[in-house]
Amino acid sequence: MFSPLSRILLYPLIVILPAVLVTALGATTHGFVSELGRNAALAAVMIILLQGLLAARFKWISHPFGLDILLRFHKYMAMAAAVLLLLHPVLLAAGSGSLDLLLSLDQPWYIWLGKITLLLVLVNVGVSWYQRKLHLKFEKWRFVHDILGPVIIVFAFIHSITVGHDLQHPFIQGLWIVFFVTAVLVFVWHRVIRPRQLQKNLWQVIDVQQETSDVWTVKLKPPQEKKVFEYLPGQFQFITFFRGRNLPVEEHHWTISSSPAEKNFVTSTIKALGDFTATIKETRPGDTAAVHAPFGRFTSTLHPEEKDLVFLAGGIGITPLMSMLRHMRDVQADHSVVLLYGNPDTDQAVFHQEIKEIEAGGHPDLKVVDVLSDPNENWDGESGYIDREKIIRHCGEDLSGKTFYVCGPPPLIAAVMSALDELAVSHRQIRVEIFSFLD
């Protein structure tokens, strides 16, 4: 119904709609600078009201772009809203020719509510941007985020509807209320209603396989009389495990590492990287899980015309690429793939044996290059890290017809992207998956 371009254009149109209507209906009562300040606030509040819609995993919104891209857009728009809200009182003060709005403590309650709202926005944005540097665990960050988000929406609405003389026009006021109620309903649906619905159709853990010393593959089957959802190789899913035994109940997203050709189960391969994932080894067959999927666009199947591929992976970053390789094997694909896979040693290379078997099978036409940063003395393969020279050595100097899929820890992604840039590889030829939504 709507093309990706039309959906992109729809967002700024909605953001500026209140300011346009206020101007069109003659609700402007101040000078030019003051009106800029008011419009900055109107746009900022609209961005805040739309934030929940961007994060709520509605397929109609996320499908053309990928949920991971949408959530990063959500992050940057939060920063834009903060900047606009900072400009709001500054421009109003400049327009009035008085600094009382900024400096005076003798202000009505609704002005103080506006200042508190601005402070909460800055805290919310700052905590999100610097979550890693603050050493704040993901679940604690999300707990804070889920509290501050609704509070900011309510405070912004009360402040704007009380102090905003331009919102007193019946039509604009009605529209403002509709926007506010919609934002509240979206939040309740995303964080309360849908999780409960997912818990009515729990999946079952049927196997937990240890891959390396700190990586496990969890195999899930759908509820009785339900089928495995349709997904593309390389996509990811949200899983909430219900395991009892005093184990934590948290929702996390992980790549689907199985092949879509497998119709009886799905798997996610999980590395112990934090407090919660350290408990994955405690997961047992018979445990249950709520599953919300699929999401993401990091997949070669969306580009069937591209047959000459280079996979650049590090550590657990192999999981989406493994799903693609398994699918290519299962459908006897005619792709040509060079896999450069970085690990400290072969013992920590996830799926090491199965990848070698796929390579020997001939579908796809796969060349595997293990790059070890800490190999034993008997290793005669590539050592160090994936870099410009290794890419040229195994992919050739003419890279113009190749498509590069990159996934791994942030240092690997940064190094590989730098190497590809040095090799004049067009960004159109590069697809990158970043596991964390906050990076």
C-alpha cells in the first residue's frame, strides 16, 4: 500500500503537522523567534510521541527497513527531540527579550513541569547513548527506559496542553489528544498486552547443544498444532525463557542460526557475554519460551541476483552467516562464497566442523579461511586479524562484482569497514549486522 519512500516521507510530515496546522489556523500569537521556539517544542513532542511506534515492532513499519535500522533511527530521533526541547525555552526567552524563563525560580507549576520534562529527556537520552560506558546492564537500562518514556509523554502532554495557547483551538486540541492517547496505547500494547499474548503460545526447548566453551545452541519447537514461522536466513528473533529454578526471566534478541528449510524447529546460538547469557547453559529440554519473530534484513535471499559473496565474521558473528550457509546447502544454491572467519583459535570457532562439511559438499561453492589471533604453534593458516591484505589474498584484487556481509564484535566491524574503504569497495556492496541496538 505504501512504498518505503512514502513511509520515510510520512514521518517528517507527521512531525511537522501540528506546527503547520497551528500556523494555518491562525493560532500564532508571538514574534518570529518565539514562534520558532514554539514550533521546536511541537516538533519535539511529536517525535517523542512517535518513539513508541518506532520501537513497537510493528511489521508494517519495520519490514522495509529492518527493525535494527529502525531502532537506531529511534535513537537518533531521541537526540533530535532533546536538541529541539533545549532550543524551545532559549528561543522563547530570546523572543520575549527576558531571561526570566531561563533563570527565574518564580515560575508557575506548568513551567516547572516543562523543565522537569526536559531534564528527564536529557537523562533518558544520555543513559541510552552512554549505556556501555556507564556499565549499565541491558535489562536495567530497559527498565529505566520503560519508566522514563511514559513519564516524559505524560509530562510533555500536560505541559503543552496547559501552557500552549496555540493548542487551544478545538481541532488542534482534539488532534493533540488523539496523538497522546495513541502513544499511550502503543506503549501498553508493546510492553503489556503483546507479551501476555505471546505467553499463551509458548515454544518448548527440545535440545541445548554446547558448541564451544562459552557458546550454546538452543533448539525450540513451536506449540502443538503450530508451525514454525516463515523467516529468511540471517534474521533474528526475540526470546523470553521461562525456566524456573530461580533463573532470570528476560527478553533478549538473538539471531536464528537454523535454516529456513528446516520446518520442525528453530535454533539460536548464544554466547555467554553477560549476566543473563551466562545462564544459558542452565537451560534444559522441557523449558518454555515466548518467541516473537522474525525481524531483520541481513540476508542474501533479498538479493538473489548477487551470487559472488564474501562473508567476514568474527566469533559469535558467524550465526546469521551460518543460517545463510545452511540454507544455501539445503536448497543446493549456486552461490560462490568466501568466508573469512576470525577467532582466537579453532576451539573457539563456532560450527567449525559443520562449516568444513558444507565446504566439502560443494553447495554453495564455499572457501573457508580461518584467521586465528592466538593459534598454537602447529597452525599454518592465516594468523592475526582480518585485514586488507587477507581480503585481497583470498578474494582477489577485483572486488567490484562481490557483495560483502560483515558481522562480529565492534572492533572487527570497524577494522573490516576500514579495510574495505581502503580497497574502494562501494557501500552499496557492503551489508553489516550489529547485534546491539544501542551501538
